[in-house]
Amino acid sequence: MTIDPHHQAQHTVLVAAGDSEQRAFLAGQLDADGHTVYEAEHAAGVVAKLSCYAIDALVLGELDRPADATRLIRAMRAGEHERVHPGLPIITIGASDELAALRAYESGSDHHLPDSTGYLLLRAVLASVIRRVLDDVSVRHLHAGPIDVDLEAKRVTVAGAAVHVSRLEYELLVKFAADPVRVFSKHELARSIWRRQICERTVDSHIARLRGRLTSAGAGPVLVNRWGQGWSLTTATAAR
């Protein structure tokens, strides 16, 4: 991807913070840069906005209680909110000490910035995080045998017939379909999809449900568990 250093890409950003002055400042600066900006002051508001609007990134400051932000991120990464993308780019803003940063990253933050960080650095980090996500999904169509994944429409079909999958199942299928012969470890899948370490049984459970949907739709034997290694989709070749 070629980036014009003189062009500031426009995105839709949700700014969430309990501090109204901080929230208004960041929202105002992002708006001045041409972004579409929404605001929220507590966790419930964040979930509501993410469920209603196509948000490209979340800038998350401290909320009502110290642990609210990290709890919210963990819930998002775990897919507890069905209409919220578990892989949404998240930038946290909070205390500058090492422990605060560690807790943010462990919960699933993509980047943690101290409260004292200036807006220009935040803008650069925001552009970098969003660009990395866009690069990851630069392919718009994936095929693996009879399975077709339309990344723009977020639609899955098997031999032309639509297959309903949950958001997490969709993210897993995209991962597998992008490299169908590769064996993905459960740890790798957990970090990539949930963006934190979770119980391996949770990974297995979601993959089993996805395999059931694809098999019922006529995809054939797919999603093979390689004992002691992980999971792979199929021996079919992906066409991009």
C-alpha cells in the first residue's frame, strides 16, 4: 500500500472517556482532521455506538471506574457483544506507568499512550494502527474449494449458497481461507482473533461450530484438527 505523506486519510473514530474535557478535545481535533467522530462517556455507551455505527477505531480513555476500560476491551476481544467487531483497532490513553500500560496490552489494546501524549502523536498512532488492519484485509475475495468469502460484504457462501456465521466464526474463516493449507496453532488463533490468550477449548468450540455450518452447507471435509499442531482449513488452493 502506498501512503501519501501529505494526505490524512479520513476514518470513523469513536472517542470514549469519562473526562468530558479530554473527550471534547480529542473529538474536536479528530473532527478538524476530517474524521467522522462519535463520543461516549461510559462502557455501555461505547457498546451502543459500536453496535450502531461502522467504526474504524476506538480511542479509549479512562472511564467511570479504573477497571472499566480494561473490562470493556476484554469483553470486546472475547466476542461477548455480538454486533461489536472483536478485532476493532483500539488505542488506550491512561496512566504513564509501566503497570497501566501492561494491563492495557494484556486486555487487548493495540497501543497504549500516556495521558500527557500530544495530539500529533495520537494522530500518527491512529493512522498506523488503522493502516495495519487495512493491509491485513487488502484482499477483497477469498476462495477455498467451494467456500467463498466476500470480505467487502462480509458474506460467506458454499457452492453459491449463503451460510450464516457468527462474527467470530467469520473472523476465523477469513484467517483460514487466506492460507487454507497452513496449520494455525490455537495460541496463534487466540492472539489473532481474540487478541489475548484464552482457553483452548474456546477456540475449539468456535471452530467446531464453524465446521458444522460449512459441512451442513456441503463444503465437504474441512477444518481439520492436526493433533498437537493446530487447525487447517483444507488442501484447496486459495484464489485471490
